[in-house]
Amino acid sequence: MASRKRKAAPPPPPRERDLVGWIATLETSAPLGGVPGPGRWLIAEYQPTALFSLKVSLATSSVGKSLVVPTPYAIKMALIDAAFRARFSDSECASLLLALIPLDVRVNPGPSAVVTHTFLKVRQESRGSDPLRPYSSTISYREVVHHQGPWLWAFDLASVELATAEKVITLLPHIRYVGKRGSFIQFLGFQRVLEVGVEFTQPVMRSGAWSPPTRGHITPLDDFGPEAELAVLSSFSAKPARRDRHRKFVETIVPLGIVNSGPGFTEYARD
């Protein structure tokens, strides 16, 4: 009896084949958007030029507890804002937001940071019905963060298409602030690396191997959800953003741990 021929394994899907080729391209010395290789991770360096502030998403307007680092969501929205400032059309910005959903973003916040706990006198919309007194005076709790040294933002270019990677490289120098308006930063330059270390934020791995930093803390950082779209996430949209659909939260290791604290401050450091 003639033996049956084994069927050859089916070729991988086109998207998977393209991804393998794209990763292989990134691991060569070929430049991408003017940034020389090799390296699948694009590193953008920024110098904070003002105090940083970005409230956790669950904070109320009167209790403004700040995160120590910008979130992937905030960085991606900064890219969308930069696209508008660079005269991208509305449709181009909407398409860019969709393309940024799978982009893996990580942050190296520098060696140390100090969070200042502050009570401020503010004015907010009054609950009364007097049209001559629409605002009333009150106090609110705010936190601002002073970082030592520059930030490094890492983008896994292998997680997006070539066209998206080139747009990210084009737009990153246009970003002037991230988080709360007034948290100004200055773009310093690019580089590419093959891997990123524990000095960058990393998602908590519930299974498998992972490398914790010397010091650190775990906090949920938000990112684009699988159904994120500009029509929902825009500040001018009346549509509500749904958790785990338009916006997701990832338990993340931030490589800064508390080393000192007092009545008006908390100091974080890496070592």
C-alpha cells in the first residue's frame, strides 16, 4: 500500500507573514524615518520643563492625586493633538487613533521624582441659582511632580504598521506637553534599541517570567481600548467612553519606589 504523503503545513496568514518580515527589517541597520537602526523600540527623549501633573482616572475634580508618570493613553492622545497641530485632517487624525490602538508604549521616568501635596484655592461652578454669582470659592487638593533628569518614552514599532511608525516619528517632536495642560516638556532626540530594560514601565505579568526593578510600585495606567475611536475619546464628544471598550486599564510596574515622605511631599527613587 502506498504511503500517504504528509500535507505541508499551511503558510501563516498574510498579516503574520508581514509582521515577521517587519520585525526582521527593524532588526537591521536600515534607518526608519531618519532614525538609524537596528532596533524595534523607538526611544524618544524629553526634558520636563515644568511640574508634571496627571490625575488618576478615578480621582474627583476636588481631589487631584497625580500619577508619577504619563500613561500610554495620555501619550497617544498627545500624538493625536500633535497631529491636529501639524495640520492633519480630521479623517487622518481619526485613522491615526485607530492605528495607535495596538502600539505598546513604555516610560522611563528618570532616577527620582518628588510629589508635592498642595491645597489650592479655586473657583468652581456654584450650586446656587443666583445668575450674578455663577462661581463660588473653595479649596481643592492637588499634587504636582518634579522629575530629576529627562524622560525616555519607548514605542514598540513592531506592534504597528510601517506607515504608522513613520507618522509617530514625525509627530513626536511636535509634542510640547503631556497630561494636565501646562506640564511642558522639550523634545531632545531619537534613538532605536533592540530591547528595553526594567528602568521602563512594564505590565504586570500574572504568569511567566518578568523582571521587577530594584524599587517600584504598581498602579493601573490607562490605554486605548479595542474599540477606541476619535468620535468617542474627543473632549468635544457627547458620547461616553466605556471601560474595557474605548479605554482600558493595565496594572503596571512603575520603576520608582517611595524612599522618603513627609506632611507635604513624597519622594520616589529607582535605587
